[in-house]
Amino acid sequence: MNLSLNDIRQKFRDCGLKSTPQRASIYQALVNSTAHPTAEDLFAQVSPTYPMLSLNTVYYTLTVLGAAGLVHEVNIGHDRARYDANLSPHHHVICQGCQDIIDVMDSRLDSLAPPTGLPKDFDITSYQVAFRGYCGACRQSQKSIATSPSGQHPVSSYRRIVWARV
Amino acid sequence: MNLSLNDIRQKFRDCGLKSTPQRASIYQALVNSTAHPTAEDLFAQVSPTYPMLSLNTVYYTLTVLGAAGLVHEVNIGHDRARYDANLSPHHHVICQGCQDIIDVMDSRLDSLAPPTGLPKDFDITSYQVAFRGYCGACRQSQKSIATSPSGQHPVSSYRRIVWARV
DNA sequence: TGCTACATAGTAATCATTCCTAAACAGGAA
DNA sequence: TTCCTGTTTAGGAATGATTACTATGTAGCA
């Protein structure tokens, strides 16, 4: 996207939000990213400019921006929250290896019929398609694990078994 | 579904899993539920029968069953993991009020075209549609908040602002 | 310029989940 | 049937993301 700080100040004003340097920087970092960063990612990105910045503030800012509708939380798992300032309708492709998220804007996905068999009084407000799979790099490393000479399945390391999320 | 403990023992054997009473009970509780319970829910459900059961065991069991492909994790947010033993292809409707999840089996959703604009070497293995909205009960309570005489927006309580997940 | 409510930062608390360890047990071998 | 071995279980401790609390700072309005 690439909004200037001035654009952002204006946007905040339009939404009735106070504009502070920290808040603007956090939002700018998010708007200018397509990587769906975590709170920690944003913190790391903005920290050099605002060394006193608290991770707490990042969380608070994301909450406020979320309530204002400027930011969405992206669900790819229960582990940690990732954020997105892309407000145009879109969907996601998630690599199950590196957990990278790629935006998908495919108009064919924008008009799915509401599902059948729901309780009558259920009110659908939005939907999203999450595609899962493996990016090129992760397919490579998968293959090398599958054919590794040891044949040792990585499951042995206690708990960290990864399975296909649904 | 309603599998007997014997069916389950057989299923475990087929998958090369040891069958223990705890494991079978946890799996049975999950298979017989459509509520997509959390680990804690399952723990609460099985605990009366096995008072010594540890929540730890529930997590370990879910991990093992997941690796065996008998169980899937359902993502509706980053907060806590919910589980599903329904292996037939299906999608979900999530109430943003009570966080209830309803299974949707609508064959029209089972053959979406792969999205355009992906890197060539990305390998899509599955996808899922998540519909969001509000169930009848939650629509009612929403309405009563919106028209409440105080007009107080619930945002005031510090951090717990809930916004539409994407 | 001064006031006031909201924002920030620091620290502490919370809570789901994972890790570690010793004891118990399932399932195959003798 | 009994024994052995590796897996499973339970308990307690640790981790890590997120939230809560609180004092101080500051944006934006009068």
C-alpha cells in the first residue's frame, strides 16, 4: 500500500482515533507489509525508531485499530495472532511448513452461496477461504526429510507433532 | 457418530496406536461430539470416569491422534485449540458471539477452483471455508446491547475488544 | 496555554500449552 | 501365563503469548 504518516494521521482522525507517533508507526508497518506480521514482528520493526516502545503498546494499538475496523486478526492457528491491514475482501493461502501467509484476491471466491443446513436464525456476515499447502521451499525440505537416510520420524521429540490443520 | 469402545480399540490397532482406557475415552468423547471441544472440555468430560486423568494426557493424546490423522485441530482464532474427529470433508460456521462452531457439509463447497496468482511451485493440499456471523441467541443479545439505555460502548473495559476475525 | 481523557511503558499476572521425570501399563515375546 | 521393553500416564515445573494494573506522559480540544 504505502501510506505516508500524514495519510495515516488523516485516517486516524477520520476514525476518531488519537494520532500518536507510536500508533502511526505501528499502523504504517502493518499497512506496508503483506507478511501478516505478529505483534512481536511489528514491535521489532518499530522498535529501532522508538526504543522505548513497549510490546504492550503494540497489543493495545492493534486492539484499538481492530475495534476501529482498520485492522483484522488473521487466523491460521491457535498459536499466536497475526494481523492484516488489507481491508479489501481477500482470502489466504497458508504454507504449513513455514507458516507464511499469502493473500489471494480471486473474484470467483467473492460470491459463494450461503451454506445450506444452518439454523434459520443464523446470520452470516462474512466468510473466508483458507487454502493450505506447501510453498516451493518447504516442499523441497519435506522431500529431503522423507528421503533422509536415517528414516527417523521427527515425531520422537516429545510433543511437537505437526498435523494438517483444518 | 457413536463408536463403541470396541470400535475404537479396533481403529487404534489399525493405526498402530496402543489402546489405553484414557485414550479411548478421550477419543470417544471427541467422536461423539459435534461441538468441537477444547482440550479442557474433553478433560472435563472424561474426568468423572478417570479421576486421575491429567490434562497433560489429554494434550498428549490429541497430539498422537492428530499425527495418526484421526483428529484435526480447528482454527477459529489464536486463543485456544479446538478439536474435531469428523474426517469427512466439511466446513465451519462460527458464531462470533458465543464462539460456537457448526459443521457445514455443502457439496457445492467441495470443488472450489484453486486460486489464481500463486507462486507456481506452491502446492495446495486442502482448503476450508469459515463462515462467520451470529447465531439467533447472540443476535438477540447484540440487539439489546445496541439499544441499551446507557449507550455505553463495552470497549471501555480495557483490552477485551472483540472484532471481526478474517 | 491549561485541562482532561486517552496513550504509553513498566511490571506483574494469567492461562493455554509444552517440557521433564518417574512410575504404570499395553502388547508382543518367551 | 509371565516377563520385558517401549510407550503412556500423571504430576509438577516451565514457557510464552497475551492481558491486567498503575503511574506518568501527551494529544487534542476549550
